[in-house]
Amino acid sequence: MNRTGFYVVLLAGLITAISFYGCGDSAQPQEQLQPQEEVKRSETISLTLWGAEEDAELLEELIAGFKTQYNSQTFNITVEYQSEANCKDALFGKLIDGYGPDVFAFADDQLRVMVAAGMLAPVKDADTVRKNNVEAACEAASVNGVLYAYPMTADNGYFLYYNKAYLSDEDIKSMDSLLRKAKAKGKKFVMDWSSGWYLYSFFGGTGLSVGLSEDGVSNQCDWNATDTEITGMDVAKGMLAIASSGALDPSGQFVDRIKDDTAIAGVSGVWDSVVIAETWGENYGAAKLPTYTCGGSQVQMASFAGYKMVGVNAYSKQAEWAQKLADFMTNEESQTLRFVRRGQGPSNILASSSDEIAASPAIKAILSQSEFSSLQSIGGNYWEPTQKFGELMAAKNPENRNLQDILDEMVKGITSLY
């Protein structure tokens, strides 16, 4: 198939599958691969793997383990570094050009579009994978009951890290007390207000909602509501109070601020746990997010729950071996190694039940936060409006614009189809 023909097939798959989401029909790749013929042992199997650059050493260990397990076969496995957060867009471009990775890691929010575009091959032994992994991770890797990716982590969320040398367990229960203590110490609380991923924490526990509409593409959002118990204005005012505390660093550069000893608390995930533990040592603490003052009450800050997974290219020329590599990268032993090397929490049931993983402060914190977490299920138009809103609140609304107008503008952007 030439490049133009492939583009037509891919685009047609995207349009067709999206149109059927609202009807509940299962979206299937437009081009179903036939089972491969048995590969001769003498043939070198070439595979391309996409993974996060920060996982470089881990990926090399996993590849070495895979080659050992299948030591009667010769492999040429090429690793290319690609952000898990942007995998979908990069993959789409590669497939249009007629090539791409055989196996790739990505975050759960990209799954539906990948399936709609026919990018993902369904998991070969889905029943076994479902049996070995927690139910929520498998649901996040599925569309209309079909498992399209191998769950890899169940920890792609965020919580509070804090330095016990400055903050007590009582100090971190509320944002008010945390900020007062940080300001008194001449230190900062770090949280990225330019990302809608983190911005959700202020709205998620208020009764206001955001999420995919029935069409599976656009969003519904009532964050600008004026007739609810807690209104959008209440949230905006609560955020402005935090921004005006003198202790907020909204840059999101948490690790840098830890290393230069200007931050004593911040919001991040398990991916920073290793460096935080090394820097703070015995003073390393982690907990659920605090409450914050909103509408005259203390509202528990919420979070998005997220999962990372490994997919197989529906157009891989080595489909059988690509499935085996994806399965190996996400098995119990590999997920345990991922925790040891990178501090990332497993989705594998046996791996997550080990004493070492259960004792991790970061894993304990994300489990505590999970009670106040929701699966990220939103369309692409969510991100830019929330970024603008968060940055405006972080800057303390410098032009003193009407807050309701700002909220209406954000919601209009979130719910727009274009």
C-alpha cells in the first residue's frame, strides 16, 4: 500500500470508528493482520520499540531479558525514545509515512483515538492478561470490551510529596496550613497550574464535572455553573487565594526546586519518587492531596487516575513477536523490575502485592488518593482552555477580569467540537 492509500485507510478508520462510538459498536482496525507463518529460527527478527527516554536503562534490561527467554531466536531490537504522553501523535505521523514502531508505551488517555484510527492490534491472549492485572487497568486498556493494550502501570496519578523536616502530618491536611508553614519558612509549595491534568484537582471534588459526551469525541463540562452548591466562581476564588499566599510556585519544576532546597512540598507522581527519596532521605514523606478552602468549606482535592500501557502496531510485519515482546515487557517480573528501577507502581496483581512495593510511601500515597480519583476520560479540546485558565489564576488575574467571564470562556473551549 502506498502512502496515499494508507492515509485514506487510516483516516477512514478514524471517521468510521468515531461515528460508531455513540452506538456502542466495537471499533476494529481497518486492516486485520493474518496469522504469521512460523518464522524460521535462523531468521533475525527485527523489532522497533518506543519508550520513554527516562526509562532507557530499564528498557535495555528488559530487552536483554526478552532475548534470554527466547534465546533460540536471533533479534535485532531497536529502541527509539518517545514520550508516552505524546505517543499517539507521533505514531500517527509515522504510520502515514508507511512505517512506525512495532511496540510502544503510552498513557491511557490516547487509547480511544488509537483504536479509532486502527493503530492498535488487539491483545492476543486477553483472558490471561485480564486475569493477571487489576480490573481498573484492564478497563482503561479496553474499548467496548476488547483489550487493545497490555497494562504496564497503575500509578499514573498524582499526590502530595512533603519534607518532614519542615511539615508535620497535621500541617499537610489542609492547603491553608501547608501554605502558612511554607511561607513562614521562606519555602515554596510547587504545583503545575499550566496543565489541565493537575487543574482537575480543584474541580474534581466539588460536584462539578467534566468528561466525554455520548459521541465519544466532544466534552461536557459544567465548571462555570452558578446554581450548584459549589460554583465555578467558588473554585476560581479558592485558586486565587492560593496564588496570593506567597508560597505557591506554579511552574511545576518540583524536582529542581527540591534540589535547590526552595520547595518543601509539591504535587507530582511516582515517577519522581526515586530522586525525592534520594534528596530528602529520612525526611521523605508522601500523602493524599490536602483539602483547600472553597466556598467557605474545606474541599478535598481530587486527581485523575491514570494508567500506562504497551501497545502493538496493527500493521507490524512481525505481529507475533511484537505481541510476545509487549507481553514480556508487562509481565510480573518486568513490572517488579520497573518498580525497583523507576519506582513505578505495577498493575500486575502479584507484583503489586509484594511487601517491598506495598511499603513504598509513594504507592501508599497514591492508594490513599485513589478514593478521590477519577479515570481521565476527556477529549482533546480540554487541554488548551484549562492551560489558559490555570496560568491566568496563577498570575492572580492581573487584569482583574470578571471571573464568571473567564470560566465561561474556558468551558466554551472545553466543550467546543473544533
